[in-house]
Amino acid sequence: IKILAIESSCDETSAAIAVNGKVLNNIIATQSVHENYGGVVPELASRAHQLNIVPVVDQALKGANIDKNELSAVAFTRGPGLMGALLVGASFAKATALALDIPLIEVNHMQAHILAHFIDDPKPKFPFLCLTVSGGHTQIVLVKDFLEMEVVGETQDDAVGEAFDKAAKMLGLGYPGGPMVDRLAQKGNPMRFEFPKTEMPGLSYSFSGIKTGILYFLRDELKKDEKFIEDNMNDLCASIQHTLVSMLLQKLRKAARQYKVDQIAIAGGVSANSGLRNALNDLATQENWQVYIPAFEYCTDNAGMIAMAGHFKYQKQEFVDQSISALPRMKF
Ligand code: ATP
Ligand code: MG
Ligand code: FE
């Protein structure tokens, strides 16, 4: 089974090949145009996807040493994501499937983030809980099988990646700020500052309150000392990261106890965060969990995870026809 997979939901144009469930080549073109705007500009994203998609797919095929005529199916990200961005990948995938007369497979981007765990060893055993933390989502997912998943908790407002990025922006760091906060936090004191956490019922998250909390805190401190941010940058990053990570893990622990699951995974862009990885490993020792953390390459958006999802759907012959379109608010 040879799957060509295409990812274009946000600001990464990516293509990958999976042969019998093994990801051979994962090509990612990250769009730098957005850096000047402090966030992803949807119109620029779709234009960049249009420019990148042909060379990226070409490189993925060549790198895997596969001719397009050998392909068994084409998989693409149907959603969730930006409409204009998704449409580029969807149109390209549809045209390719039509031209080669092979099946077309739609993939849910958030399911694919979780299925990234099946690219390399060790692989989690079912059922497991996955904390999916990215730029647009914060979810606790109960994974019963490859394609059988249930969201048991999620954010009611902002995603945690958004909170990282917005905090970074307030500190005057570039975009995307998450990785920068991570780097500076490693030299800072996580206990130095405290920020108010919003208490949420059940397994729900909320990250909009802490964003406002940080904003007011910085405003007040800057009134007293205009160099407050630059003088305390590392401690600020460490304290913000510590607060966000502990909010994430508190609900994850609650979910694990509630569902009596000891296989715990994390996925999505924020799972690259070193503070989260360290704290998760510590909690795992306490709670007797087996934790699964994907390789950095498969944390943020990539087509390798789409290829993996495509492989599982191919095995179940879950194909779609040419009437399919992108679905920006796709659920699962
Ligand atoms: P979604 O998957 O919800 O559609 P997305 O695809 O934009 O959103 P990803 O590419 O999975 O999200 O992740 C990007 C997010 O991950 C950004 O918010 C970025 O700041 C954050 N991120 C990446 N690396 C780190 C890190 N080391 N620490 C904290 N955040 C990080
Ligand atoms: Mg991205
Ligand atoms: Fe993503």
C-alpha cells in the first residue's frame, strides 16, 4: 500500500509517502511570510500553498523513490483549518486521484496529530488518552482504536498554543512565540511569578483568563519599571510556561483517573515544549503511567501523520468521491 499524503491546513505545506504503514519521506515547507505580521495571514497562506504544493509533492515522491503511477491512494487533510489553505490541498489531492484513477481519502487533522504516534516505536496500546495541544486546539481524547476516538475534554475558549503565542507577543518576542518562550524558560525561575488560573468544571480548559491576567500584570509592572520585561524575561517565560503546563496536566491526571487509563500520549505543536515533556515524565512516575511523546518532526504540522491516517483508512477501504470539499470546522 503506497499512500501519498498532503497537509495544508495552516501555514505548513507538506507531503509524505507511506509504504505499508511506514512513513518514508516527510517534506515540510514552512511559510516564513507570516513572521512580519505576528500571526498567520489566511490569504497569504493559501497563496504560499499554491506555490509550494507541486515542488513539495515532487520532492516527497523523488525522495521516497516512488513513481506516481505506483501510488495506491491519495490522502489529504480535509479539516479543521483555514478554508483557503485547506482548499489548495483538497483540490490538488482530488485532481491527482482523478488523473491517476486511484482512491481518495479524507483525513481529520486532529485525528492525524494523534496517529503520529504510530509512525515510530514505541507505540501506545489501546485504550489510551491523548492530550492534543496545538495552535488551534486543546483536547483530551480517549483513543479506543486507530480511527475510533472520543473528545472527553477540551478548551472552551483559546487553545494553549494560542496562549503561548499571545504571551510571547506581549513580551515582545517574535511569531510563533511558543518555541521562544520554551527556550528562554529554560534559564528562568518558574516559581518567580504567579498568574491567576481559571478553574473549570470537569475536564474542560480555559486559557483566555490567564491571557488577560498576564496582560494586566505586565501593564502594572511596566508602570513601576519600564524595563521590567527585559530585566525579567527568563523568569517571566518560565513562570508563564509553568502555569500553562500545570493547567494542562491537572486535567490530564483527572481524566486518567476517571477513565482508568495508564497509557498517556501527547500530540500537536505544543507537545514539542520541553517544560511539558519534563513535567509529564515526572507525573508519569508518580501516577505509574506509560507516556508516549512523538519525535519533534511529528509534533507540529506534517504530512507524515496524514499518511499514517491514510494508511489506516485505506485498510478499511474508507474512500471519498470527487464531490468532497474542505471542512474548516471538521469534528470527529
Ligand atoms: P491545529 O493543529 O489546532 O490546527 P496548528 O496546526 O497551527 O493548529 P501546530 O502546528 O500543531 O498547530 O502547532 C503550532 C503551535 O505549537 C503554535 O502555537 C506554537 O507556538 C506551538 N509550539 C511549537 N513548539 C512549541 C514549544 N516548544 N513550546 C510551546 N509551544 C510550541
Ligand atoms: Mg503551523
Ligand atoms: Fe496541527
